[in-house]
Amino acid sequence: MPVAPGEYPFADSDVAGVQVEAAEPPAVAADTQTQVAGAQVERDGELPFTGGDVLVLVLFGVGAVAVGLVLARRARPRTTT
């Protein structure tokens, strides 16, 4: 339900502001190096999508073009000779 200006139902509410101070970041020595162990994952020749996904996308695109052509032909004014 819309509320008219000046009739806000929570006009008497008080919001207490809170000041938050950020902590100092930890000091890191300049000569410290982090080494991360790499991991290799075998995919067994699988792709993240299948051929069926591509087929659906192609059919969707062809359908969109067909609908667009039909709409364009119907919107064109008829000419008589």
C-alpha cells in the first residue's frame, strides 16, 4: 500500500550509529615467499558441454530467425498492382 509523504509509519524510530575502526593489517616481511603446490586434474577427454547442448542452441537460433522472418513478412504492408 503506498504511503503519502509525511505519513511514513516508522518516523519515530531511532537508529543508533556505531563507529567501527579497522584493525591494522599484519606486517609481512619483504623477503617472505609463499609457495603453492600445484594440482593437476585429469578430465578424461570430457568437455564442459556436450554436442546436445550445441544442437539445442543451434535449433533455438534457427527458430528465432524463422519467427523473425514470419513477423517481418506479416508486418510488411501489402501492395496491390
